[in-house]
Amino acid sequence: MTGLASSLAEIEALKGLTGKTACDIAVCPPFTPIERTVERTEGSGVVIGAQDCLNSRQPVDLQ
């Protein structure tokens, strides 16, 4: 998925797959369309995450 609004069409295709696959569906869009992505997937079973922009070779402590 890119940061373009036209990429939101991919979300519609994924929503149609929920409940029909043997796996969970997660999408991690760029920051720019994340709010619209969350709105479009509400109640669909598609989980939205965020991309990690950290560019480090050091381990990150998630505590």
C-alpha cells in the first residue's frame, strides 16, 4: 500500500476476504492514509497497524 488515496481500493478487496481465510489480515499503511484506512476497515476484521520508520540496528526496548 502506498500513501495514495487510490490505494484505499486495496482495503475494500481485503475486507471481502475476512472470515474466508485461515489467517488474520493486517494492513500497515503509511502515516498519510492511516486515518482513512481505519475508518474503512471499522467492523471488518481487518487489523490496522503502523509502519516502523525507525532506522536503527540497535534493539528497541518495548517495555
